[in-house]
Amino acid sequence: MKWLMLGMLLLLVGCGPSVDRSDSVVVIDAGHGGHDTGATSKGKREKDLVLQITKKLYKSLRSEGYHVYMTRANDTFLKLGQRTRIADKKNAKVFISIHANAVSNKNKFNEIEGVETYFLQKTRDAKSQRIAARENASVLQGADYLSQNVIIDSVLNGPKIIESHKLAIDVQRHIVKNLKSEYRSVKDGGVRPAPFYVLVGASRPSILVELGYLTNPKERKRLFDSDYQEEIVDGIVTGVGSYMDNRKKEINL
């Protein structure tokens, strides 16, 4: 009887409550939508992929106790500002925009792959500039070059950028760790600064995750695989939790 009670106690301890996330609001954004398909390759569309994964991420974050909101839950196009305005309206702790990557050079289709996470910052890196330009194209229609730079310059200083960088590091690290546990060949594209305009409007830590390249045959197949998507989602959830916990420690110091 004593051993039975001890076993039940250990079981209860092991299944104890997780960290309380009830005070944490997360807004997640499935990129593109509607007339804006995003990247396409072999009949696969970025807007469909990111919505699939964002819906799974929504469920997983909610199961961890977070209050979660999606900028879009269907095939709808949102203008620049609408996505991040939701984050501010809901007083989100973090804003995460989900995307998939692509290259235009057919000779690079088998070569270029990997998971990358971006935070808002100007950069001279040609690759980051190219990816940002592709993602920005649909949301910056009609904005001239001067206006675009005014928008970016207005938010490049202050704690938001520092905290966004920290969030990007935690999320990227855990996505890659999760994926590599099952898919050893996954490439870590790292954390990069880039002028993504979808991140400008939210006055809180904000990141954009490029989950992989639709133009890479191996990665495209994996990205539409349910198990692979679950590994990505688990990595993002763990990364957000790590960031939240570290942030609380910093505030209490």
C-alpha cells in the first residue's frame, strides 16, 4: 500500500501544473492571403502552408495557457498595419509572423534551404534585403522609397528591437533543435536583421519566421508533412516560453 501511494504521488508530481501563462497574450500572423499567394512552387503556395501551421500553432499555444489571437484564420488579405494593429489592440506580449521562403534562380533550387528567423533592423546583407523586398512587395504598394525609410527609421531605436532580437534567438534555437532531433539534415539559417515592414507597426517584441524554402524539393515536401509541421510548432512554443521566462527574470532582477 505504501509503495502504491508513493507511486501515485510521483505520478502527480510529474503531471503537475505547467508555468502559468494566463497573463501572456500572443498574436500570430499567417503571412500573405487572398490575392497575395506569397511564394509558389510546384503548385504549392506559401499562403496555404503558413495558414496550416499558424492554426496548429494557435492550438498548441492555447494548450499551454496563453491567450492567442490570429491575424487571419482564413484565406484573407490584410493590408499593412492591420496585422500589427491587432497585436497592439490585444496588448500582446509578442507578435510572430509566419512565412515560407523561395529563390528565383532555378539553379539554386536544390542548394538553398534552411530555417531563418528575422527581427526588424536595417541591414547591408544582400540576402536579408532580398528576402525582405519579396515579402514587403505586397504590403508596400504605393509607398515611395522615402516613405518606406521614414517608417523604418521611426522604430529602429528603443527596447523593442533588443527584445525582438532575444525572442528571435530563442525561437530559432528551439525550432532548429526540434527539427534536427528527427531530421538531421535541416539547415540552421540563423537569426538575421532585415527591414520587414509587417514588423514595424507592433509596439512590442516582433519577429518573422521563414520556415523553409518552397523552391527546395526536399524542404517543400517536408513543410507540407504534418509531423514536420508539428516539430516546427513545438519549437516555436518552446522558444516563446523560454523568452517569456527569461524576460520575467530580467524584470525581477
